[in-house]
Amino acid sequence: MVTGSPAIHGLVLLGTDRIHAVHMATFAAPYDYQAVMRVTGKAEQYRAARQRFGTSAALTVLPNPGLSFEDATRKEGFAAELFLGHFAKGGEPLGGMTIRIGKVLQYRALTPPGPSEAAAALSYDHFGGVEIFMSHRLTARPDFDQVLTAQLVSDDFFPVPPAPQEPEQVATVTLPDRPNDLTGRLRPGDRVKAADHELRILAEVYLEADDLA
């Protein structure tokens, strides 16, 4: 449930056929929450950039300052500037676009962690259907924000299973044998078990640690 007055810091946009948005969280209010959303509408500017720069390019959007989460999810959408790369760290501006949020798949506030949360194992939320994405689950400072693309894999004898129906919320996978820091993060080529299937990491789309130090 969304509480308080959270605001949109920025969004990482993902996907080609179905577009998803991941909130670029910090531990400072009013941006102290993680969220995954589906984006609706034509989004021609974004689709042209994705076609030009590829499926693993970091495409971020900067909304108008002070835009609240509640206002961002209204059906009329909101204006934002599209960037190749991080909008605040040398990203290349690509022009304005309108973002329309179709459905919020996840919202979790980054409340001050207890001892067990601060020592939590490395975890990722994964979402999508044909196109699969993963985002690192934030716990406590210092931390890192990471967004990845992934795909279903199979063994040498059986074909890749059909893509699952896109769920209405994210799922979480935990990797207890890896440190929950930059050294232990998932990297392209890694494989992880997620429910009854296996995922291979394809690309690291976004990585940010300074804003979460």
C-alpha cells in the first residue's frame, strides 16, 4: 500500500513489446521506495530509442520535479525527458515523452531496516513474460541498485520451455551463498533458479551505488 507522499525520482524503462518501468530509488525521502510498473500508450520516442540502441541500453526518464507517485499513476500520464544513460550522470537527452502507468506490479517502502534486514541475503525481484527482467532488492545502506535482463534456459536435451504468462506482480529469488554487495551481484552469464525454472542473465542494464551509499 502506498503511504505518505512519495515522489518519482526517475525511472529505468525496459522492454520492447511490453514496456516496464523501475523506480530509481534512494534511501532519502520522498524517493525511498522500490516500484515496478507497466507502461501503456504509444511511447514512440522510447520505442525508437530502444530500436536504435538495443535491448540492453540504459534508458531513463526524468519527470517534472516534485511529481508524486499518486499523480504519476493517473490515467492521463505525465511528461518526462528521455535519456540514454543516467539522466543525472552524463546521460544523453533524447527528447520529451509522455509516460502512462498501466499497472503497479510492486511497491515497497524502504523503511529503516532491522538487524535481520540489514544482514539479508542477496535477493532479486523478477518480472515480465517473454522478456524477463530482474532488479536487486534493496535493504540497507550501503547498497546498490541494479537492473538486469534475463532469459529462460534449458538443458542440452530439452528445448527452452515456453515463456510463462506474465504475472500480475513480481516474484523474488534469493541467493544465500553470495554476498549482498557489489562483489556478489549477478552478472551476464550467471544462472539462477527461480521457482520451477532457470534463468540466465543476459545483460546489466543499470547499476548505481553512489546514490545508495
